[in-house]
Amino acid sequence: MTVSNDASRSEAGNYIWNSIGGILNAGQSVLVLMVISRALGLEAAGIYSIAFATANLFLYFGNYGVRNFQVSDLQEEYSAFTYIKHRLFTTLLMLVFSLVYCVIEYFAAGYPLSKTAVVFSMCVLKSEDTLEEVFEGRLHQRGRLDLAGKLMTLRLIVSIGGMLAALYLTRDLLVSTVIACALAYACAGACLLYLKNELALLPAGKTGAGTVAGLMKECFPVCAANFLSFYLINAPKYAIDAVMDETSQAMYGFIAMPVFVIQLLNMFLYQPILGKLTIYWNTKNARLYLTGAGQVLAGLFITAAACLSGAWLLGIPVLSALYATDLSSLKKELLLLLVGGTFLALCGFLNALLTIARKQNLIPPVYFAGAICSVLLTRALTGMYGIRGAVISFVITEAAVSLVLLLLTQAELRKHFE
């Protein structure tokens, strides 16, 4: 990685490296599942799928919804040290909660010890993501999103590459996950030491008066919304875990991968302009704000249309080849999932806009209502119709949540720019 203090660096670098990191982040589970399905079989793939979903659910608590807030904190109300201390605290809580969850699943749900260990080790692996992300947010806040993207890219290459190699050599999912944990922490630590000057963590500039407790309070609505949002994404997996078998879990996981691709690519599409949108909002520049937001929405729908077209033509053959599994009976489910994924990505962007407006307290009630809807629908429909029932519930819930968030965002825009 090359560190530069050139203030006129190209914005293209921000987009390029952020996109590379985003693509790797979106594709990591695809690559790992490909290897697992071939090296260890569908049952192991199903275990990895639910472990990955659970770890990402707790990751949203570890991240605590701070990234968008941190990036838009241009006046540094909270110092870099406050963000880091806050992240250390939430990551510790993440690990404690995930351990409690695993113990409950072991004793109450009858998880085998091997499956429980894989789930917890995956949570430990994702804890590195939460710690690294606060430093990426610092680089983003200082206009160096390109370095944040390089950091993420290098760490993912090392950890994913190590896990894939370990899977082939050991044929053991738990051992491979532990190796990936060690590599991820080691690589991120080395990179952060290299980037210490760019991080500017020493209190030579603004130190901020905000406290960890204040940050906890400020970002709790977004944390709650993100946690509930990710629960909604994975509600089908939990329903399948409860009423179906590991093979069904694996097959659902295979066709659900493109959904996360849409979500993550959209996130990396709008992250580079959050700083600008914040400035436009604070200066009440409606034209530039709406132009920037409109470009993101256009990019989202173009991406979604491309994914749907590709899935219609090639989705099932490609996924079947990737995972060495016949998925021909799940074409309609794949297309429905992509529609739901589009609503999901739209929700993520609307959450960011409401956070910029400092109206994040409006978000959690929407997701709480969505979670109730999902609880009522998902397990029942999965029990009746299998994977298709789980997919239908996902689409209905995400469509309803995105509609309500869109109405709230429009109302805030009208009030602010009048």
C-alpha cells in the first residue's frame, strides 16, 4: 500500500479500491462455500451457511451502526480515540453475546458440539472485521477511502486465501476457520501499524468532547436497526435451520449469495459520497444533494436489473456449477430473492440518508415492526412451502420496510429543504 498526503488525489481511487474491497467482501462466502461443498459436502456447507449468517448478525452489533455517523462527523464531535474505545467495548460485548447464544443453541436447540464450535469461531473471525472497520471509518472520515479499501482488500485476500488453503489441506471446517482468524488479525495489525500516520490518532488536531457513553446513545437507533435488518435478511436461514435439514440450508445459502452481492455492492456505491451528501445537507444545497442521492438510486436499480437479467439467463446453471449441486428446481426462488435483495439494498441507503439527517431514531421502530412481521410469517411459510415459503416471506418483509423508510426519508427531505 502506498501512503500519500497529496490533497488532490483522484476520487477514482476511492471508488476503485472501495469497490475491490467490497467485491471481495461480498464474494468471500461464495468462494468458501464453493470449496466446502466440494471438499466437505453439503452438510458442512449448510453448517458454514448458518455460522456465517449468525456471525454477521452479531457483527452488526459489534459495528454498532457507527460507520455512517463517524464518516459524517466532519467537525469531529467525537475524537478518533473515542470511536476506537467504543469499538473495543462493542466488540467485547459482541463476543460475549455470541458465546451466550452458542451455549443456548448447544443446550436448548441440540446443536452438536462441532457445529457450535464452528459458529463461535466464525463470530471470532468477524470480530476482526468490527475492530478493523473503525480504522477504515477513520481513513474514510479523513478522505482516504482508497486506503480503507486497500486495507480491507489485503486482509480479505490473506484470510480468505488462508482459509481456502486450509480447507483443502485439513478437510476440517473448524481448523480452517481458526486459521483464518489468526491470519486476519495478524494482517490487519501489520497494516494498521503501517498506516499509523494516515490514521492521525495522536491528539494533535481535534480531540472532540464526545464520550463513549454519548456515542452509545447517539448510535443505538442505527445499531438496533442494523441488527434487526440483518435478522430479517437471515430469518429464512433460521427458519430452515429449525424445520428443515442441513442440505436444505446449504441449497438456500447457494441461491441467496447474489442477494448479498447486491446489498454490498450498493453499500460500496454510496459510501464514497456520504461525506459530500453530509456537506450538501448541512448547507441545504438541495440540488446537489438530490443529484447525488439520485445517482446512487440509479446505480442501485441498474445493478439490480443486471443481476436479475443475469440470473434469469445464467443464474441457476452458474450456481449449480459453482457449488457442484443441481439447483434447477430453485430458479423462481433465486429471482424472488434478487427482488427482495433490491429492496434490502434500498433500505441500506435510506438508513444512511436518515443518519446524515440525524434522524436515525426513526429507523428502529420500522425494523422492529418488520421483525414482528417476519416472525409471524417466515417459520409458518417455511413449514408449509419449504424454501419457497421462506423466500416469499423475505420479499414481503423487505418490500414493506423499504416503503416505510422511503416515506420517512421523503418527509424529512421536504421539511429540511423547504
